Amino acid sequence: MPVATLPKAEIHCHIEGAANPALVELQAGKYGVDVSQCIRDGAYVWNDFTSFLKAYDMAAAMFRTRSDYALLAEDYLTSLARDGAIYSEFFISIDHALGAGLDPAAYVEGLAEGMARAKRAQGIEARMIAIGLRHLGPDAVYATAEWVVANPHPLVTGFGMAGDERMHHLKDFASAFDLARDAGLGITVHAGELVGAQSVRAALDFIRPSRIGHGVRAIEDRALVERLAEERIVLEACPGSNIALEVYTDFASHPFALLEKAGCRMTLNSDDPPHFHTSLAREYEIARTEWGYDVGELLGFTRTAIEAAFVDAGTRASLLARCVIE
């Protein structure tokens, strides 16, 4: 089976960051906004982390209504399904909805509508993970957790945190995650991307997640790698993103294969795919060409993602049944 048609699953992607440049330009025309600063020749343009954030925010600002978000979710999940994906979990930001002047409930319902359309058309299953933004501080993240718990939605099945990993200490966010966990939400947190192994260790100690977003810099601490393997923590690895943001200089120096060989549970994800000129299909291809994984091993990463997915047992069993090499 060629990699292109291999069943795939993704559990780490930011929905606003997944907006196709062509769709953003279409939305910009709708709202009369010039986005040529961040999109040229049909691709996002940035040259450092600051300009990446500017491009991200400008693109995200083109989605302002429930129907806009329905369109975004449908467009992304449809493209993902065409790349062979059978499952997707993406991050949503209540803070972004509020910043756009949109009722968070309408934001969630719009995304859910787009998810339903894509499922009907393509058969792709999907869920949402609500995230707090670390750089806004512990109170803001707790407020996000409170809103999510008070406004449950069947397709919002996880809680996490993104944002500037260099700000605040993870212990100060523990209460927000405890609130979400007690409400039955799956727990993940970004760590070990911009900051080293100590960030991953703090996540394990204070947040107690079942998954860690990125987590690859755990490789800097051998004992920590052993702990990750022993506790069966799933790492939401995003190789293309790591190279684009210069966390590592090239794929040869990326620790994905070393972590996997050490017994860590690895998955492949695209993070903010069009910004990093990648896709979920490309991430699987990277694993094949750069680290030599065969089709059976790649399918193993899909199974790991589904085993770690924030879904009910019946949905998980159904998805695992689709993880076959034909």
C-alpha cells in the first residue's frame, strides 16, 4: 500500500492554523481585507517566529462567524480525508472566539457543523480539544476550563494548553486541568518544544496528562525518556513544524526515531500545516523517507493515535477496525 492511501490519524492540529491560504483569501475578499502581507502566490509567508504569529493571527481573523467556522472545519477535514485520514482531533480556542467578537457557543457549534458535513461526505471522524493560552496566565486558562465544563458539547472531548511555553510555571495551571479532568475531558499539554526536557518533566509532575503536545525535547534527559516510556505517555510529534520553527536544524537531527526506539509512544501530526508547508500525508512520508519506517510501522503510528484519542470505546473500536493494510 502506498503511503498516500494508508489510513492516518492526527491528534495535534490548531484549527485556525490549518486554514488553507486559498480559503483565507476567499474570506478576505468577503470582508474586504488585504492579506497580501502574509499570503503570496498562494502560500503563507513568514521568516521567524514573530512573523509566523503575525501571519497566523491575520489568517485567523478572517473567520468571524458560525458559518465561517463551519466552512473552515469542513474544508480542513475534507482535505485531510483525501490524504487518507480517518480521524482528526484539532485544538480550538475560546479566547480566539471571544477576540473575534463571537459567542464561544456559536464558535463550537459552527465547527461541529463543519465536522458533521465532512463526516457525511468523507467518513472522517473528528473531535475538538479546547485549549487555554499559557501566555494569558493561570486565571485565563482556568476561566477557559470553567467555560468548557459549564458548556459541555459531545464533540469537545479534551482540554489542553498552548501558547508561549517560556511563560509561567506549569504548577500554576494544575487547578484548571484538574477541573477539566474531573469533568471527564482527556488531558494534553504543549511541552518540550521551545523549552527543554524540564518542561516535559513539569508537565508530568503537575498536569498529569495522558499525552504531551510535541514533547520531543525530552530526548535531552535519558531518565525522562525512560519515564515517558514506562508511563506510556503519548507524544504528539510534529516533525515538519519542528524543522520549520528551527527547533531542530534538519530531520537527521530530529529525535523522533530515537524516542520511538527508546519505547516512547509516538504519533505523527501537522500542527499548523499550511504555515509550515506540510500536511499529515507529508508527515507520514517524512517518517518513511527520513527515518526508514515501513508501511506497517506507519500504520502503527495511526493505531497509537487512535488508542490515545479522546473518544468513547465504541468509536475507538470502529476506528481501529479501519486500520488495515489492503
